[in-house]
Amino acid sequence: MGIDLSKMTCIEDLRQVAERRVPRMFYDYADSGSYTQGTYRANEAQFQRIQLRQRVAVNMQGRSTRSTMVGEDVAMPVAIAPTGLTGMQHADGEILAAQAAKEFGIPFTLSTMSICSLEDIAEHTGRHPFWFQLYMMRDRDFMERLIERAKAANCSALQLTLDLQILGQRHKDIKNGLSTPPRPTLANLINLATKPRWCLGMLATRRRSFGNIVGHVTGVADMSSLSSWTADQFDPTLNWADVEWVKKRWGGKLILKGIMDAEDARLAADSGADALVVSNHGGRQLDGAPASIDALPAIAQAVDRRIEVWMDGGIRSGQDVLKARALGARGTLIGRSFLYGLGAFGRPGVARALQIIHKELDVTMAFCGHTDIENVGPEILLPGTYPQPAGQ
Ligand SMILES: Cc1cc2nc3c(=O)[nH]c(=O)nc-3n(C[C@H](O)[C@H](O)[C@H](O)COP(=O)(O)O)c2cc1C
């Protein structure tokens, strides 16, 4: 039975449909955090503690949520976060999300661990610029080729992820036997039988494995050899000299993702990167780390505008975007919010997620007495309800 997209009025609505339509192992892969999931839950919960100051009798006409992220115009200060296996939430998922982002006027970031390849995205978005996320791998020849492929695909910025050289454990992924494509076990087949829409989409596409990797690395032909390849390949020796190595080879806008500490933030600014992302990887890595929104103010203060500070983790509404902006994030990334839309409805679902967040952002900004997001600062927050840098 069809579901009317216009009845999807918040991100939670999309999440519930995604939960029904996406095979269990891939839904769980998106909707979980590491270990106790404490940090995963805190990312969302800590936004709720921050209260906004309602202002009245302020002219609300002619509002704008337009801004820039590393110099690129954005319809709102939100970009699509890099997420692995997105083409398993929905067939051709990365292509559909990139198309929706392009149409809306916000950046799309492709993960190294995507299903659709760099070349797929370039081809299906008319070579519209997008961003690429890189993991540091031991095979430097492969990395150099990947960087060259990102340039050739017209990527306009590179996000280097610093917080995943070793993997935090997600219990459900192990219990579900997460693999791409799913192994034909009895439990998987029973679950897949209840997801006909997903199965038909997958049968109609050839994109079912890691598009940036398979066929580009010798010895990797399928997922079973690929999983051992990734386990061996993520380079645990990653350090600031490697950041310099990537910066030199890339030569364009560089964004460092996964910063949670003021001292690391200063080093990130020293490295000459253009932006950093305050991020705990959506609560998927260090369980026990603070919520990203709580880590943001101290990092913004430490960086002191030397480079742009962005944040991600727990953004499920436009109110969250506005709070992040008020606390010093020039831009934000959204992970699950777009994944739920994608899993539920494909491209229109991603578009819907972006419309929902944009409308909430616009209306909330107006209630707080602002018409231009560029002028929003901490004055929209109720004192005593928001995190402050230590010592204040
Ligand atoms: C399913 C999933 C896969 C992810 N894969 C990647 C990845 O490949 N590279 C990366 O840098 N971050 C990855 N992340 C982290 C996101 O980029 C982002 O930091 C996080 O999703 C933000 O939190 P949110 O989902 O609460 O918005 C992933 C997150 C999710 C939920």
C-alpha cells in the first residue's frame, strides 16, 4: 500500500517507514550506535535540553536560510554526511541522495565505503560538484588513485575522517551478520521476503557492492575478500603527517571530520584545513564520548574562527540546526535524517527530509526574532540551558 509522502511531517515519520521497508540488517546498521549506545542517544537528547528564546513583534518578512560552507553557497547550512552502504538502504541510494541534494541546493558527501562509485555520482548528477569522504588506508597507491578519481569526478571538497582507524563495535551488526549483499541464510531470506519493494530495486540495479573499491584494487572481487581487505586496510598509524600528505595530494578544500577535543581542534586549525567537523561519528565509535552539541562550544572557542567549525550527530530537526548554528557551527551534516528518508521512499524521501528540516529551521528562526540565518548567534538561546566552554 502506498503511503502519502505529504503525511510525512517530521523525520520520525520517515524513520518509522524506513524501519518497515529496509531489511533488518541494513536498518539496524543505520539506526544504532556502538556498545551501550550511550553517546548515540546523547547526541539527540542533549539538543532537547537547549531552550530557545521566543521573541515577538519583530518583522518576520523576507527570511533567508542561505549561507556558505567552505565558500560554497548552500540553501541552508546543512550538508549530507558521508554514510557507508547507503546503496543498501535503497537501490542506487547514493545516486538518489546526491540528486535530491543537488535539487535542494545543499552539498552531498560520498563515503569511501559507498555502494555507488564516484564515477556513478558524477554521471548521474550531470557532473554537479559534490564532496568526497576519505578514510586513511595503508595502500597509498590506492589512496592516490582515489584522490585522482575524486578530482576527475568534479569533487569540490574532501572530508578526511580521523575517527575510524579502528572500529567501535555495534552489537546488532554482529548478531545480524551484516554483509553486502546479504548472505542467503534462512533468517535473511525470511526477512527479505517481507521487503518486496527493496528486493525489486536491488534486482534492477547492478550496484550491490563497494563501488569505489571493487574492480579498483587487485585481489578484491567480492565482499568476503573485501571485508578482510578493509580490516587490513584502515591504517591505525594515521597521524597529522598523513593529514599533510592528503592535503598536498588533494590540493583543494579539505575538511577534517571527527574532532571532539579542543586540543585536536587547534591542531586541525594549524594543519591548514578549511573546516573541521565536531563529530563522534553519530555515536558509532567512542561510546562514552560527549554529545557533539556539548563538545561544540569549547571547540568553536579554541578554533577562534581560524577555520570553519561544523558539527554533526543527532540532528533530527531544523530546531537542532538552529541550535548548532547559535553555538558556533557554521555548517552541519545530517546522517540518519536523510538515510531514513532514503530507506522509506528513495529520492523523494530524501527531498522530503530536506524540506522538513528547512521548514522547521525557517519557522524556528522567525520565532526567535531573526530573518537571516547569518545573524543568528547565542542570543537566541536561553541562558543556563546550553553548554558553555569549560571555565565559563
Ligand atoms: C549508517 C552510517 C554509516 C556511516 N558511514 C560513514 C562513513 O563511511 N564515513 C564517515 O566519515 N562517516 C560515516 N558515518 C558518520 C556520519 O558521517 C555522521 O558523522 C553521523 O551520521 C552524524 O550523526 P547523525 O546520523 O545522528 O546525523 C556513518 C553514519 C551512519 C549512520
